[in-house]
Amino acid sequence: MNRHIAGRHFELTEPIKNYIDSAIESLEKYNLEIISVHCIISGDTKNGKKGFSVEFVVNLKDKNTVVITQRDKDVYAAIDVAIDRLKKSLRRFSDKIKDHNNISLKEIESEIEEGQEQLDYIDETDDDIVPMDLELHKPLDFDEAKTLLKEDPKRHFIVFNDNEGRMRVMYKRADGKFGLY
């Protein structure tokens, strides 16, 4: 990780540089590949009041950049608040990457093996379920579905498209009438 600490209109002392270095080292706990960190401390006077501005620019892997700017009367207070904001931003980014469902190859292989075991179990135990080939024909309308159910005593239900294009199910009821879902 490259580090660059600069002062504009402000003389950097060794304690301030060491304070910023230790703060930058604490950013490594987020396990992000940090390429470089630039810290710029500016001293300026506005309306007769002296203040300090701290800016952190963090370049991450994959062209991601985090920029935090903080202004305060005290240099150390500005650095502390900027580091806290930077840590919060990096934590969010780290959580976003972790929550993105990264699955290892071993987990995928174990899921495939479990699925195959379940299929083998179903094939061995379920003789009641018989796979059926679907007949390829044009979609039925309401009247055609009704006549097919009346003519074929073996059929109990039929799926068809209604006039609006929705899938519907017509079935024979015990009293001889037809039900419609």
C-alpha cells in the first residue's frame, strides 16, 4: 500500500505524520486491496478563524476510489472524524462484497452431490410418479377445453389459455360440473 501525506499551507510535524500512519494501518483490517492512500492536510483562515481541512483519497482494487473530506478547528479532531468516516465507508464496501454470495467450488460440488442423492432416492422410492410427455398442439380456448373434458372420461383436468392470455385450469367436479381456476 502506497502512502502519501502532504500539507498545504501547513507544516507537518512528526507526531501528526505518525498519527496519520497509525490511522492508515488500521484500515487494513477490512481485507480490501488498498492500492494507495493520499492524505492532504490544509491550513486555512476563513472570517478570521483558523481551521484545518483533512482529505483522504483511498484507491482500491478494481478502480474504486473513496474520498473523505473533513474540516475542523483542531487538526487531530479533523483527522479522527475523517478516519471514522473512512472506516465506515470501507466497512460498508467490505460488507457489500462479502454479502454478494461468493460460493466456493467445494460448496457447489457438495450441493450437486446432495441434489444427485435426492434424485436417486426419489427414483428408488416413488413408483407412483410417472413422467408424462407433453402433447404439442395449439393452445386451447374455453370451449375446446370443455368439450375435451366431456369426451374423455380419463381426463380430470385440463390447462388452457383464456381470451386474455392467462393460463387457466378446468377440472371435473364430483357432481359432474366443471370447476375453473
